[in-house]
Amino acid sequence: MRLALVVALPVLAACQKAGTDQVSPSASVGVAASKAMPAASAPAPKPWFEGAWQGGFQAELFRIELAVGGVKEWKQDDGKLASGPGTLAFDVTADGNAAGHANGALGELTILGHVDGDRAALRLVSLESGGFHGVVLATQTPQGMQGTLNASSGNSLQVRQAAVTLTRSK
């Protein structure tokens, strides 16, 4: 260790005497290499689905027909309860995760889901005990996304469906 210090100190002193305007050959190679390296490429474009979305729906009776058996309450459902307009609003992150809310004829709902490729799968979860729950399955279109909402009451005795059109929020 002492020998290394004895050798290194005179070299260090010589470098200090040489002045600061001189650059060692190895340092100039490093500077030249850093200037020759290309600049970082532009960031990747953001996914088509990233950002805020909104849409509407008109919930209506979805009649389930079973030839034999089935739930008699399905036949008794006249479609008046939980039918009508509703809205959806949600945000999608760059990794495709979606979160937001829906309200209207089906009650207050939380939206959780994912967009992958050109398809969105959103789960609707009621904020009320026994409230409606369901899914929205949508596909990318030139105008945004279009799909179908299917939902049922907490006891599954009322079933509703709706066409859904989703566009970017302004």
C-alpha cells in the first residue's frame, strides 16, 4: 500500500503542475464518445386508450327465456324498475387499468376494469347493498369505443342490458 502511495503522489503532483487546460488522452476519448452517442429517442406514443372517457346508456329489460324451469320472477319483471338513462365516466392509465363511476337507472356504481389491445372489459359494482352489478364489454371504434352493458340486481331477479358508446372526455 505504501508503495502505491509513493508512486501515485508524484504522478498526481505532475498532473497538477501541467495545468487545467490540458486534457489526458483517455479523457478526450471519453468526451468524444459522449458527443458521438445519438440523443435519446423520442418517448413512445401514449396508448390510444389512455385518458378520461365518458359515455351514456339506456338500460332496458333483458328478458331471459328458458324453455323448462327457470326463475318465475324473471317472467314477472315488467322492466319498469331500473330502466332508463345512465352515464359512465372513467380514466384509463397507460398500463390499461380503468377506474371511475356510473350513475343513473342502475344506481350508483363503481367502475373497475382493463383495456387491452382494442378491447375494454369494465366491471360495474354497486355502492348499495343489493344494488345492480354487471359488465361493460366494448371495442375500439374510430369515434371511441362501443359495446354492451349487462347488469343484474343483487338477487339476480332483474336483468338489464344497454348499448354503450364511449368517447373521450373534453
